[in-house]
Amino acid sequence: MSILATKLHLPLPRSRTVLRARLMDQLNTGLDRKHKLTLISAPAGFGKTTLASEWVITYKQPVAWLSMDEGDGDLKRFLSYLVAALQTIFPEIGMNLLGALQASHIPDSESLLTTLINEIDSIPNKFIFVLDDYHMLDSKPVDQALNFLVEHLPSQMHLVITTREDPSLPLARLRARDQLTELRAADLRFTPAEAAEFLNQVMGLNLTVENIAALEARTEGWIAGLQLAALSMQGHASRDVANFIQSFTGAHHFVLDYLLEEVLHQQPENIQAFLLRTSILNRLCGSLCDAVLLDPSVSGQETLESLERANLFIVSLDNERHWYRYHHLFGDLLRQRQGQNLKPEELAKYHLRASEWYEQNGEEAEAFQHAIAARDFNRAAELAEKYWQGMNQSFQSAVWLGWVKQLPASQIRTRPVLCTQIGWAFMDAGDVESSESSLRDAELCLEDVSEAMAVVDEKEIQTLPARIAFARAYNAQTQLDFSATIKYAELAIKIAPEGDQFMRAGAAAILGGSYWASGDLDAACKSMSDWIDSSLKAGNYIFSIASESGKAEIQTAQGHLREALRTYEQSLQHASAYGSEVNQILAHHYLGLALLHHEMGNDESAAQYFQQSIELGKQSTLVDFPYRKSLAQARLKESEGDLDAALEFLDEAKRLFISTPIPNTRPVDALKARIYLKQGQLSKAQDWVYECGITVNDELSYLREYEHITLARVLIAAYQSTASEDKMKDALGLLSRLLQTAENAKRMGSMLEILTAQALAFHAHGEQSQSFASLKHAVTLAEPEGYFRFFMNEGESIVELLKALIHSREDDRLNNYIRKLLNSFGETKPEPANAQPLIDPLSERELEVLRLVADGLSNDEISQKLFLALSTVKGHNLRIFNKLQAKSRTEAVARARELGLLL
């Protein structure tokens, strides 16, 4: 038999290529560990042959190479080429085998290979033998011969196989025996760095990092895909590159030709049919494919596993061989071919079957989207109505709203339930105008009852008037129309169906929001607590947990920082019982904890909680989280003294603002005005006063309280600039009125703000005794709650007052608190760590336990937080009580604060 010599030649190295050191290391490691076989198995175009040839070129021992093609499936031909390849490095080997092949009666393959194996075993040198493109063979005799060779492979020989589909070898056994090195598509795909080198250095392009990342993601690191894209881009103007990458799909003619010729057309007709029909699916599993195809002769699971073994551009999504997807570009190709091979009504049929399967298996989004793809809008609308409640209760109304926007308006207007649900979704998004429009559509539909009206559940129709009234109360609350809020909330309570306590409680909570906005924070807190209890009783733990964040915000506004801290922590403990499904609503909780710890001077805890809030915010469905996050970042930057960055974050917050029923008591523009004052930009702060139209003679309200305090600070700064007595008179008069209002409502947080501004005003005006009185009142309110950053953010303007105050009173507890504040300003020398006013000072661990006791944690909770045994925590408590001469936790905390051991 004549031998084609080119099949035995090692491919010539390319002049320019990407050095793949990480893969070379893996291949070399396999040799070092004396593996029998290296398998490089991946779809077409993943650089298998290139990698193998570049690797063996660096090998210092002999290398034999054999490229397979379709004609090599005959056992005699395969063995002849096998010997011919070996003879390129060992000329005398295999002569007996070749002679046996010429005989009239050819021995069985095992006998032939036994002779060859024995000859190889006598060779003193190690060598590599590469079988390239083994997938070209479809021969059971050759597979059996190769099995025998691998099983008895001499230690001198290392076998390398490159293939598009796994060979019929005992791979599992080889893995278990640690005799196999494997490189697959996931390993061979270019990393972003390799893609950059390939595109810019090898292919001579000049792409940006962003363009490379986009193209690498589009091709999923598929080397041939990157090369085809690069060839298409050569000659394109740089300004067109981004548009090209965005449009680069499996339907691009280069990719299309390659995948058709090298992949799709190489498959049997039944596999091509399977691929085309199932490519409507973003993810595939066996039972889903069975439901879509309804072909008892085809097993979806078996076919998927066969496609995986064949490396047919299918990606496994788990380790159980359950879920798969097609490579993006291959999926694009298949969907492009659908239009040429399948009729629209046939495709719609497959989409409907998929929709039904997803509905039965609890996959709401996929069920809806396949109904839309089938253009069965009636079914899609029914699914949207069905899924609304669950998605609303899990704070996914924005996602749901994105679905229904795909429905024709004519389909929506005949469905009063759907119109009301859409009204609620827009309500949650803060889009009052769109919400009211949908609510009116629902009312019109109910008024004009006709055969065209679509109703799935008659019971739901009965609840619609109350639901519409509730949404209107909510919308009115966001627009600060409190008379309309009360009107519609009371209407919702009145007309809610018998037994619908959840609706009544929700409407009552809206009324509670009016208390909050009016400044009656005690009533607001009680209303929020009642709503939380009602949510729990109704089984809606997600609403309950989310609302606990709102309760903590009210407590923070009241100035009850420690109560707010406990509310957040207890809420997170409550949430832990429900697993990760509640994570989407916890971003506010962690952000609140971060800000509280920041205020109390616990910077390390604040940073940890803030990072957790950022991570949770990425998956959060809370529509106002981006706004809140920007506000928090502005506050942190202000504390660091980076006022320009603080202003940038405030501008970002203003762009992201979404109106909700939570009162916006600290408008962004007022926050910016305070930053301007810190920067010495009085004119900008005065511009804010003019633009917002606020005056000292306004009727006072809680919603504008922060703005009025800010106005007073602007007036104080103006007095300091101009010595205008009228400015100071207006500032002091306004602050006096504000303080009286806050005291009457028992809003300690507001009082603290007003008293501090008042102290600064009196000091600027030279009225020191009154300044000390205001500041002492503020410090007295702040000390038990652990306020810290509040005073730090006042900067040097507060230092002189604090220093004077510490010498004016004989109050050890307040003096210790003030001393800690001054220490942070660097105005007093910190005391040594062991300088405690105790005969037997507390250890660092005892101080740590004491702080947690002060925060309200139980012994069990302290044990878990500090990773200590419960008995150890109890022992610490006993020693703390003895050293402080206290008989209870409360007494110990009080005594520690008196001694300045706790803020």
C-alpha cells in the first residue's frame, strides 16, 4: 500500500502565534506524571492541532505524527500508517507487522499489535506519538485496536489524540488511574489576554480593551470565531469596529460558511433536525427536548449526552449532565437556518410546547417568553396575570413589567385584572402617570362589561376596586398629596373584601406613611410595626423583612440609633431562616447597618456592611437602591473630607432618584448646599436658597425641616461673612421655632441637628453661655446613642466649643464622651490602652464582649459572633460584672458609660 508522506509530517510552526504557556504547563505536567494519554478534545476551530504541534516541537525527544482522514477507517490501512509514522523516528520498527498485513490470512489486531508493542518496549528512548483528527475515523475495529494499544502502552511511548469528539476509549478508567491528561473547549478557549494578543499582535488590529472584551464574550473564546471576525474587520475603519462586533453573529457569512461546512452538514439528518428544532431554547434538558419534539423515537437526554461527547458546540451548565446550551454563534446559525427549513406555524408549535413545559416546571419567565415567541398573546397575558402576585411579593414587579410591555395594548385593555396589576407595577416604579393611566383602563373595562372582557378568575374581579384605591393612595403618598392619601387609603380599607386583612393592613401602612411624612415618628413606627406583624400573619415574610428596614429608618430619624441597630440585626436573623431567596431585599438592611456603624465610629464594621450591601445590590430588585447607595457614598466621602467626590455622588443620586412612599426628608440639593458651605462657597449655597424658594417665615413641616435647618446654616455663614445682624436674628429665630416643633414631637434626631446648629450660631454671635447650653443639650442627647461622626463632620468649628464645654462641667460621663470626640480631632492625647478608671482594668476581650452586651446581643449571639463557647462568654460576663461592681447587664453598661469605657 502506498503511503501519503504528508500525513506523517509535523505541521510547520506559524510565523506569528499566541504563546499559550498555561496549556503547555498542563501538557508538560501530564508527561511528568507519566500519563499514558493526552486527549485534546474540542469542537472545530479551537486550535487543537496548532497547540499539539507547537507543544511537541518543544519536546526534546523524538515525535511521530499521523494525521487521520476519512479513508483511514480500514484497520489494515490504519495499522500501515501507524507503522509508517513510527518509522519516521525508528526506521526498522514494525517490519514484522507490515509483513503480516501482506499475508493472505491476516492475524487479529491484538496479535499484530502485541508484536509491535513488544518492539516499542525494547526502544531505549521516550517519544510522543500524535494521532491528529481522530474524529475522522468511524471504525469499530480501529477503536478496538487503539483500546488494546492504550491498555498495554509501553512506558516509552506517550500517546496524544486530537479530536472533535471523544474516542471510544476507557476514559473514565484512565482518569481514575491518573493516566490521562485532558484539554477541552473550556481550556482551549482564549482568555481575554490571549484574545488581545491574537487580535492586535497576530492579526494586526488595533482594538480597544472594551472591543476585545466584547468580541471575546461574543465568540466565547472560540479561536476560529475570533479569527473569522478579525479577517472581516481588517480594512474596516476604527469607528466601525464597535458596530461590527455588535452585529457579529452566527449568521455572519464567514462564520456561517465555516459552521455549515465543518459542523452542521457533517451531521446525520436526524441530528440536524434535532439541532434546528431545539435551538429555540436558551437552555436544554432531556425532558424539555422530549416535550418540544414529541418524538418517541428520539431520547432528548441521550441525544444531548451524545452531542456533548461529540463536542458539537454544546456547553454543559452543570455537573450532572442535566442542563446544556448551544455555543452562542452556533445557536445563531441554527436559528438563522430555522427560517429556511421550518414554517412559522411549526416554530410556533414548538414554542408553545416549550411554554407549557416551563409552566409545569415553575419557570415563569421562560413560559411567558415562549408564549410571546409563539405569538399566543392570550396565553402570555394569562401567564402574566397568574405570575403577578408571586413576583410582586418577591419585589420583582419591575421584571414582570418588562414582560407585559411586550403584549399588544389591545390585549391588555380587555383585561381589568392585568390593567390593575400593571398599575401596581408602575406604582412600585414611582411612575405615577403611567400607573394612573393603567388604573383608569381597569376602571373603564369594569364599567363597560362586554364579551370581549377577559376574566380568568371572577374572585379577583371583586378585589379590584380595593386594589385600585390602594394604588391611588400609594401614588398620592409619593406626590405628598396627603388628603388624597387618606381618602383612598380609607376607601381601600372600607371596600376590601371580607377577610382580606392583608389589604386592610397595607392600606393602614400607607396611612402610617402619612404619619412619617408629617413628623409623628412614634405613630409612624407603631404603624410600621403593625404592618410587619400583619405581613407575618399573612405568611408574607418577604414584605415583613423588607418593612423592618423601614422601621429602622424611622428609629434612626428619631435618634434611636441603638434601637435601629437592633432592628436591623434582628431582621437579618429573621431573614437567615429563609435562605438566599430573601437576599434580593437585604441591600437596604446592610446599607442601613453600614451607615449606623459609620455614625458610631465603627469604621471596620461599616466598611464590611457597605461592601455586603453593594454585592447584594447587584442582584437587588429594590428600585431605589442605586439612589440610596449614591447618597451613602456621598456621606462617606464627606466624612473623608473629599468634598468634590461627595458632590459628584450627590449629582448621581439626583439622577437616580425614584419617588416612593418613604418621605424624602433630606433632598439632594439641600445636602449639596451644606457641602458648599464646607467648601466656603457661600454664593452657591445662597443660590440654592433662592432656587428652592425657602424662607424663615414659612410654615414649618417635617418634610422641609432639613431644608430649614440648612437655611439657618446659610444665614449663619452669611452673618460671619457680612456681620449682618438681621441674618443672625433670622437664623436664631428659625432655629428656635424648629427646636420647639421637634421637642413637641419628641424627634430627638431633629433636636440634635437643631441644637448643634444653634450652638454654632450663638458662638458666632459671641453668646457663649447660650452656646454651651445648646451644645451640652446636644451632647447629652447624643452620648447614650453613640453619635460620633455627626460631630466629626462639623469639623474644626465644633472643636473650640467642645474644649470649652469639657472644662465647664463636672460631669464625668459627658466629659469622657467629649474627650473621645476631641481625641478623634487630635486635640487631646489619647489615654494608654490600660488607663482605665478601674482597680482591675477590663481586658481587650472583655471590652469586646461588653460592647456587644451594650448593643443588646444575648449570650448565645455573642458566642456565635465571637466564635466562643457559651460557657466562655458567661465567664467573661461574670468578670466584667465584678470589675464594674454591677449586678446586671443593664447596670454594667450604664457603669461602663459613666467611666467612659463605652461611647
